[in-house]
Amino acid sequence: MNNSQSASYQAGQAKAQTQEKASGLMDKASNAAQSAKESVQEAGSQMQAKAQGAAETAKEKLGMNN
């Protein structure tokens, strides 16, 4: 292998490694985003349940139950 072929091979290797690292970072970012989305959805569900409970309590105290 001459110097030109060696340099070309090494450049290809470096490119492949960079692409693999970038892919891994994108996967990590995607996983983090999905986790954050799920956390926000869970928090929203908990808040909704608490609000419904508070509304029911207020209705009971005001005698507005059907």
C-alpha cells in the first residue's frame, strides 16, 4: 500500500469512527428526549388527577354532588 492509499484508508477509518460516535450521541439524545417527554406526561397526569380530586372535594363541601 502506498502513502496515498494508506492516507485514504486512514481517512475512511476516521470517518467511520466519527459517524459511529455521532450515531451513538444521537441515540443518547433521542433517549433523553423520550424520557423527558414521558416524565412531563406523567407529571401532567398527576396534576390532572389532583385537580379532579380537589374539584370533587369542593363539590362535596358545597353540596353539589349529583
